[in-house]
Amino acid sequence: MKPSPISPTVDFDRDGVQHGFLKLPYSRDAAAWGAVMIPVTVVRNGSGPTALLTGANHGDEYEGAVALRKLTDTLTPEQVRGRVIIVPFLNFPAFRAGTRTSPIDKGNLNRSFPGKPDGTVTEKIADYIQRHLLPLADYVLDIHSGGKTLDFLPFAAIHVLDDKAQEARCQMAMDAFGAPYSMHMLELDSVGMFDTAAEEAGKVFVSTELGGGGTATARSIAIAERGVRDFLIHCGICQGEASQRQSIKLDMPDGDCYVASTHDGLLEMCVDLGDPVNTGDVVGRVYDVTRTGSAPVEYRAARGGILAARHFPGLISVGDTLAVIADVVG
Ligand SMILES: [Zn+2]
């Protein structure tokens, strides 16, 4: 395979703190010999495990971006044994545009793995992560939230994996992150995900969904910051006493968890995030906005549980996920 066009301006094997870039040449109208400069920080102190911490894999998700951008200012080599690689804005073009996907090529980074060294800008970023960053890492934390179109209960998540020993290691790292909710997910759309790439490479991988709506709150940022700290303690990279936080365990075992809209229209949510839902309950109604005097379409829960995610905007389209109902398992 061709070499990656991305070159780091940091030396991942050097002790100390380095702030630099992953430099991806990108010739365009505004800069003939320009480049996409993805900020990266490396904090290393001797041998030990490596944690790769990433935010803004989707460009409109901000908890990871804020928590990790702050961490690049505060983490010192004295606090570290081993190495922490921090990329707060992973899909940098998307992050700068405030959009889920890249404005350059419409690439969804989390559906672009393993990427291509000679592909689109987004595929080149994925390829660099796949072949150059992932092999450095023992632990990977990829901080997501709902973006502009979804809102989530704050949870950390792991996937059901074939390798149960690896799944157990991921579970322990998720427990250490200590979000208010912890989700065991059966992924329905796993092809091309960073998650899948990291899991298939045998890494301890934890992702999150910490909120949404295209912004972050003081509360959701605090969850991310505490979670990152305790994740690094769990990795054996940072010292300290991990907080003991209660996390409600959730499960999304099958496709019945998802309620999808088959109509365009005006959305009336009938339950809020965290509310209990029984099988058959109306979770939302969609109104035809081209006329008055017609009954709304009711969307009912195919299973019981709690509302874990919802469509965020007031208008909804055919095919949009309206609600996600998760099982409370502990
Ligand atoms: Zn995301």
C-alpha cells in the first residue's frame, strides 16, 4: 500500500510535551500548496502504555473537543507514565465547518475506515489513524455526542465483541470512565467505523455519547473531563484515586431499540431523555405540515426501557431515527 501523505510534526517517541500537527497536503483554490493541519499533542514520559484520546470524529460534537483541548494545556509529563496522544479535533475540516461530515468531500470519518492513502481527504485521515496512530495505542477513547441532529443520555459505550476477553477489558475501561450511563451496544452499522478498526486491532476501545444538539453543556463537559482523567488512571498512565461513580447500565440488544420515522413533518416528542417507556407507549407524533385537520402519525415503542436518544431538531424526515429505547440492566 502507498505511504500516507500525512506527516506528523511531532515525534511520538520523544519524552516531554509536544504540540504540533498532523499535516495533510491539500491543494485548493485558496492555497495551491496548502495543507490541512490537524492539531495533535503528545505527552510522553518513559516507557509504559499509550492512550489515544480523540474528539470531533464528527465535527459537530463538542464534549470531546472541549475536554481534550483543555487537557492539552494541562497534562504534564510528570503526571504521565507512558504516553498520551491527544487529537481533540479528529475530522478537522468537519470540525472547523461545525458539521458532522467534511465540507471538502462530505466524508463521514466514522464510516471511512480503514481509509485510503490515495483517497479523499477524509479517507486519508482514516488511513493515517488506521496505519500510524492505532498501532501506537493500547487504549483508545473516542468521545462522541449526538451532534446537531441527535441528543443522548450521557453514556460511555462498548460493543458486543467476539473476543470476550477483549470485551471484558473494554468493559472495565468503560466502567472506569464512569459516565452517568454505560451502554452495551450491538452495532447495526459497524462497517467503516473507527470503533471497528480499533476493536479489530485488539485495542481496549471505549466510545461515548455525552449529549448532543450541536453544543456541549457545563454538565456534559464535566462528565467528559472526569471520564478522561479516570480513564487515564485506569490505563495505568496517570496516578491518582479514580472516583467511584454510580453508572446505570444500559443495553441495546437488537433493532427493536430504534424507532425510525417513515414520515416527514413536525415532531412532537412524548417522552424525554431518561424517561421510562413501556412497550406500546407513544414516544412521538409526526404532524403533516402541508395541511391542518389531519391526525398525526404515532410512533410507539416496540420494547420497554428508557429513552436513551432522540431526534433533536423540531422537524423530522423519512428515515430519521426518532428515538432509541435502551434496556436498563443494572
Ligand atoms: Zn459522533
